[in-house]
Amino acid sequence: MNHTSAQVKALPRLSRKEGLAKSLMKNGALYFMILPGLLYFLIFKYLPMFGLVIAFQDYKPYQGIFGSDWVGFAHFERLFSEPMFLNILTNTLVLFVLNLVIFFPVPIVLALMLNEVRQQVFKRIIQTMVYIPHFMSWVIIVSISFVMLSMDRGLINELLVAAGFEKVNFLMNPDWFRPMYILQIIWREAGWGTIIYLAAMASIDPQLYEASRIDGAGRFRQIWHITLPSIRSVIIVLLLLKIGDVLEVGFEHIFLLLNAMNREVGEVFDTYVYLAGLQQGQFSYSAAVGFFKSFVGLALVIGANWLSKKFGEEGIY
Amino acid sequence: MVQDKSWGSRLFDGVNIFLLAIVGIVTVLPFIHVLAGSFTTVGELARKQLVLFPTEFTLDAYRYIFTTNTVMKSMGVSIFVTVAGTVFSMLLTVLMAYGLSKRDLRGRSAIMFLIVFTMLFNGGLIPSFLVVKSLGLIDSYGALIIPSAMSAFNLIIMRNFFQNLPEGLEESAKIDGAGSWGILFRIVIPLSMPATATISLFYAVSYWNTYFQAVMYINDAGKWPVQVILRQIVILASALTADTSGWGEDVLPPAQSVKMAVIVVATLPILIVYPFLQKHFAKGALLGSIKG
């Protein structure tokens, strides 16, 4: 075995000049391992990106991508002139603002509360409880909500009647779409969202708290002057990450909540793509809508990352 | 550490614990209500509003589910897709992550860029649908597995884990004449069991929870996974929309306890693996935030 080791050691490191061919020879097994995964990304991620060219065509399934006529920006022009466009944009922005203003602070407050608990067992029990919904599919989250909100013997409506109120048709009434949407997000993700803040809080030097106590600071002052400033950079990065995701308001979730009655407040870009593309068969037009959304999304993420670096915080990627 | 024992601080602790207890209870209460409701007679459900423990215990709802073919069949589909999908995903992910964990591999950074870019930009619904369709996967179980086989996020976590293993171990195996395959399967994977288990669970949960892939790619109702059946039975029936395809016109919307039982059946597998998930997930969630 000794001479083998000498040979291995004697092999010079590949210099850049020696080229891909030699590297392929030497690391054949490693490239072979990468290959299936690489093919996956090329076929299921990059091929669809290439497929976006149909947004500039009048795509007909029987003519294929290479046989269909080119129409330039016609589909984009149609999108911007559709009365639906303003409606979808408004809906998306409203849901985004709800996410930002109502949901975003919840995990921070919850993490601050958990961080103040001294009884570790109690803390762990609560954490176990609040993490559970994150692992449930949106179908389960929405199903449980619907069972409880149903007009037909739903728990909430039964309680309303028992308290002397009228029944409310939560599921069909457009006014209830947004509250229902944001409450379900809070239920599913608030607990899970605390993890990253709790990790940041765990690294705060306990001496800071001790010193502030000697100076007579109460618990709220400690939170305000020590805990919150310590997690400031995490909050900013997550906030920017969220802003980069303006258009990602949760397709799988909204798709389940939509019905004929609440479309006017619930239709967003992704659900519109599904409706126009897969249900009405306007492949090219809906691909253009999807392209517009993905492109704006990419620009926003890059912008958010640039901002985050400008604020002196770590970038997102 | 000196404990703050002032009156104000104790009051703070008391209120804090009280509020957290309420948050915890409110979070799990809907699950308990549904679980209890699924074991309760229709009569009791109608009389009492908030059922948290069934006094008129019955298995009727479950008996109904187990005798109707639809739910059981969809459970079978979901179990198959979850098991086969997780194995397939792990195979692809572990192999690719290991290859990409070698710092001096040429082309590595280019491939990493390709992967990270997919997290920022994608072709979207329609082009993806056209790719899956042109591969002939429509109405096959493959459509539920192959198009979502890899997650860039999981791949990067796995690669970071491999990258942080001590290099000396592999060196000594190389000296003993082991090739890349031998090193991966005999040394690297056994050493990476915690990461492998975590990522497997992440994949398994996402396969179990898949529904939109099936809505998009599977037209044959006999091949629907349980999440889609759950959507049919609970969401579409509750909202009573026009879109009740799949429900025959002569079939009445199912009773509340049956809906609850279907929810329980679809939720149970997740609750069973939850303790294992919980052991690892916090680590996984944080690993993901480390830059690759």
C-alpha cells in the first residue's frame, strides 16, 4: 500500500491550463455523480426558462415552439391593457402589505416572548406546539379552517349563533378573504418564523443583561435596548428578503381559498396564469404573464440584496 | 447570574407565560377539535359546538372512509409517491451534493451558479407544464415525483454538510485504495446520517404535502394523492363552488365528522414523524441561512 500512497501524493494538482478534459478523466466518478442532478436542473428548471420564448409567440401546441409564429410583445401589451391587470396588481400588493404589516412582526414578538421564558421545559413545550402547523400542507390548513368556518355546523358559526349573532358566510364573502388569508399564514408560519430570531438571541452576551439590571433597567427596557438591537441585522435581512418577494404571496395557499365569489379580491398573478393558461388554454398569453411576474421578482430580489449590502448588512446570497 | 426577583419582573414573567400558553393552545386547538370531532357522533357534533373530547365515541366516520375506495386508494398513492419520491430525491441529491463538495473540481462554481439561479428565477407554470407534457408524464405517478425531485435549498444544505466533514478521513480511505464511490457510500454517508435523515424528512414531508402537482398533471381521479381528495371532500364541498368536478351529482356533501376523519388521516403521517423532524429541523432551518 505504501507505494500507492506515494503515487497519490506525487500527483500534481491540476492547473487551470490542463483543461476540462483532464479533469474529466481524473474525476470521472465525481462528474458522473453530478450528472443526474445536473440533468434534472437543465430539464426541469432551464428548459422551462427557454420555453418562455412562447411568450413572444402565438404558440400552438401542434406547431410546437419551433413552428409557431412570432408576435413580439403583443401578449405583454395585452396584459397591460387588460382591465384585469390593475385588479391583479392591487390584490397582490394588498396581500403583500398584509404580510409585511401584520404577519412580519408576529414571529419577532413571539420570539421575544419565548426568549424571556426562564423555565426551559415550558419554553420547549410551547415551541413544540407552535412549530406543528408549519409541516402541514396548505390543503390541511385550509381544510381545518373551512371545517371550522363552514356555514353548515362550523364551530365558529355555531359559537356565533350561541352568542346571539347571525351566521357569517366566511368562505364565500369577499370581505373575509383577506382576514382569512393572513390568519392562516400566522397560524402556519408564526411559530416557525421564530427559529431564526431565537438563534440570534441565543448569542447575546448575558453580561449585557446583568449590567443593565444593575443600572435598574426593567424587563421591557432590556428587550428594547439589548435584545432588539442585537437582532436588528437579522430583522433587516429578513425584511429585505420579504420585500424581494412582493409578488410571491403564496400561490398554493391562495389557489385553495379562491372561489367564484371572492375572485375579485383573491386573484393574483399566479392564479391568473393558471386560469388563463391551463383552464382557458391561452398558453402564450399566460406564459407572458408568468414571465412578467418572474422578471419583476428577479429585479426586486437583486434590488433588495443591493439595498441590504448598502445598509452594511450581510447580503442575502 | 443574579436573578431579577423584583415585583415587576415577576409580574412580567407571569403575564408572559400566560400569554404564551394561550398562543400554544390556540395553535393546536383546531387540530384537537378536528381529531375529537372525527370520533364523535353527528348528533353530538350538532348539539355541542366545541368538541374537544368525544363523549359519544364512535368509529362511524372511519368505517365510512375505510369502506369507500376513494380515500384508501389515495392514501396508497400518497404513500407510494412519498416513499419512491424520497428515495429518488435522496439519490440525486446526495450524489450531486457530494460531487459539488469537492472544492478543486473544475466547473463546480459554474454548476453552483446554475443551481442558485433557479432559486431566483424560474420559467413559471406554463412552460413547466409544457415540459412535463412533452415528456409524456401527464397522468403518471412520475409527474408527482420527477418534476419536483430536487430542491436547490436541500442540495445546498447537503453540500455544505459534506464540505465540512474532515478531509483527513477521505484521504486515508484514498490511500487504502477506495474510489469516489467507495468513499461516498462507506465513509461519507455513514458519517452524515443526521444530515441525511433531516433532508430525507424534508423531502418526505414535501412529497406527502404535494397537491398542486397532482391538480395540474393528473386528470385521472383514481391516481390522485390524499391531499387532492381532501381538497375535493372538504374545501370544494365546503365552499360549494361550481367547481365540484369529481363529485357525482347524486352524492351529498359528506357529513362534518367524515370531513374531519379525512383530515385526520391525511395529517397523521406528519404527526408520526414530527418528533423526528423536531429533533433536526431547527438545525436544518439555520443551515439554510448560511451562505454556500
